[in-house]
Amino acid sequence: MKRQTEMTRTKGGVVHPPVMRAIAKLGADISVARRARRISAQNLADRMGVSRGTIHRLEKGEAGVSINTLGMALASLGMLGRLAGLVDQASDDVGLMISRGKLPGRVSGSRSPRNVDGKSFSSPRLTSTSAGTDAKTEEPEGW
């Protein structure tokens, strides 16, 4: 048995440990969904047109199982919409910010950010406290 930190290889290349854990959880979740619906592994395999061994490999979280097999399993379980919406643009906050122009077009080196006056943001500022009085607060460097 491989340790959690060791890399696994498939036909497609190396599978990193965090990816391996995510795939294993996905397989376990599919197994739970199948059993909750009282569908046997053989019945699911028949619906999908694959072998029972393929179902077991999918549910064990083997990295070499195809996306098509995953899609057919989800469709057979009535969950195909989850695959279709996995990386949906509407739920991609970073992608939405980029498309709205809120992020810079280019990020370079490790220069300190500057405000419109050309001064670094790391200088102390006056801010209002909850009591309404002014107090000096030091913001983290680079802010």
C-alpha cells in the first residue's frame, strides 16, 4: 500500500496526493449514492454497459477510471447535472472577477503596491474605531 505522500502513476502520468484524496472521496461518495438508491454494483454496471470491476475501481477512487465512466455513473444515479456544473462559470468567483476587469491584466515581480499618489500602502493610516474616535492602526506590509 502506498503512503499518502507518495506519487501514484497512471497511463496519463503522475497523480499527486491531494488529487488522489479528492478522487478517492469522489469514488466513496458515488458508492454511498449507489447504495442509498439500493442499486447493486452489478445493476449499475449493466445500466452503464461496463463490468462490475469497473464500478469497483470507480468506487475505490482509482485515478485511471475515465471521465466517461464517471459521467455514465452519475447519469445512471440521476446526478449528471453535478458533473455539468462542476466548473460552471456562474460559480467561479475568480473567473467572474477577471471577466469584469476587477483584476489586473498582468502581474509582475514582487513590487510593493502603490496608491494613486505613488506612496506605498504600508504606511500607518487613521481609521475610525467602533467608539467613533480616530486611532492609528498599522496595516500589514504591502496593503
